[in-house]
Amino acid sequence: MNGKRKGCQMTGNVLSYQDFKCRMCGLCCKRQKVVLLTVYDIFRLSGHLGIKPEEFFKKYCIKSDKFNEEGRLRIFLRSQGGCPFLKDNMCSIHSVKPMVCSQNPFYYLESSLAVYKVFSITQDECIISELPYDTMTKGDTERLIDLEILVNITDEYMERHKKFSEATAREYFERSRDAIADEARRSITYATLLDQSIRREDMCRNDPYYKGSTGMYLSGFYKMHLEDAGKEKAGSDKVFAFQPSALGTVDGLATLVLFDDDYKSVKRMLSGGDNGDISVKTLMHEDTEYVTMTIRPATNDITIVTYYYIDKKEKPHIQSPPGEILLNIRNGKGKSFIYRGRDKDGWLKK
């Protein structure tokens, strides 16, 4: 929390992280029993406080496997009775506060407010609880991607070492800094968070308290895409539609990044040879531009369809004229192969 703000400015029934105005009541900071921390958080916080990371851990942290469904051993800020860094209802470490705190109360990429109420995410007194159940909330995409990556790396650390020490954790702190700057990893993480939002929303539709929205803010496109793919597939059992992935450039090559299982499937489907037709088109949905790619291999009677949102800043770097194209297909683990195809129209010209 930083500065006094009143009321919330909304676009339609969508409330974004940027539009949320906190009342500065401090209840979320006072009532949280634990706050999830990452290795990245510990090094930043200890540096801000002028103490060693290990000293910070001993003074402020606990380990527990009780606060997540997977039973993972994680690190938490000890906050029984309120956050130790809350001073006069203000965060005394605001500039370096834990990553999870920086998202409050928008912990999901997107969600109806009904989901937040089903999971008791927000305080009843919070201004967000006064909004209708069908209000759509949209978190800060970049920060949520940061948080997911940092939590995953910390999970790796705790699974291997079981306890915190500066000597073993520093490597993971350095890895954390590199990982949040890795565009391929960020793209896959974005797709994962969006998929989680969709599944969470579907799950809560069956909850007796769910009064939810008619469609997801971004994933309305996701649903529409799958329905269209289903219609196409009805006429043929050889159309394959994949979950969101990413498009970018690596070493000057157009690069498609896929989840690991999808990567294996696509590699197997394209193993018959090159020279297939590749088509890339764009469309707008809720002021966000999406790209749909269709690959039709020359040697197989199949159609591969995948789609993803595209950053406006990245689009100029991946435009391509008509003709032969080399497509670098990879997964988040760095495995890749090159597929040579033809694109008669050119990529992303409009």
C-alpha cells in the first residue's frame, strides 16, 4: 500500500490491478497468518534491512508444508498477530516488499470476483468485496509472471536442500534474476497462468456460492478458439489444437515455444519432413491482439493449430515476407528443432 486512494475506476465490469484503489485499512496485513516468500524476496529484504539473508530467515521466517495442496515445503514470513513490517497501517518495506504482497488482492491473472469470494481471497471489509459477483478482475500480468517463476525456483531449492542457508541459496537467487529476464520462460509462464485461470473459473461454476460472470475477460477468446477448433475437427479427426504458447525470435529465427507435452506431440507430427504450409493470422479480442498459427505438413494429412497473445513491442521483430520460412520450435527446457515451411501471405503484416 502506498499513498491514500479512494474508490475504483473500472472499464465496464472489469477491475484491473492498475485501477484498484486501496482504502489503506491495513486489515490484509494484520490478519494474514503467513506470507509466502521466495529466495529472491529474502535476499532483497535482508539487503534493504542491512542484515545477512540467514539472519533475516532466522528472525522472520518459518518453513511449512501445510499451506498448499501439494504439500510442498515452503518459506513464509512469520506474521502471527500481523506483519512485523506494518507501521501505522503503512508498509515500512514498501519498495522491496514480498512479491506476493505486491499483487494483493489480485493473485490471479484473471478471475471473476466470485472466485475470490469462493476461496476467501479478500477481506470482507475490502472495497473489492462491495463489487458485484460478476465483476472480472485482471491482475498485473508481468508481476504475476515474476511471482510464479520465483516461487517455482524457490520450490526447487527447498525440495533439494530442505532448509535455508545463504551459501546454498545464493545460486538460486542468481538463477531467479536470470529466469525473470528469460522471455521464453515468461511466455510459457503466462500461458500456464492463463490456463489456471480458465480451470479455476470452470471449477467454481459448480460452487453453490458462485454467481459468476458470463465469460472470462481474456479467456473468452480461449473458449471461442476451442469451439472453432472443435467445429473444424468434427469433419476430420486429424486437426490438433494446442493450448496457448508463445511467439518470438531466437537468433533471428521465428520461434514457437510450446509446453513440453505439446512440443513432443508437434515434433512427432512434423517428423515426416519439411515444406509444409504455414499460415499466421491475427485478430483482436477485448483490445488484445492474438496470433493464430496453422501448420499443414506436406507429408501428413493433419492440421496443427495453436494461438497466443502477442506483445505490440515484439510484433515488428517477427514480421516476415511471403516465401520460405524457418520455424524454430522449442520447449521451455531449451530443446528445439527447425521446421522449414512456406508462407504465401507473409507474417503479421497487418
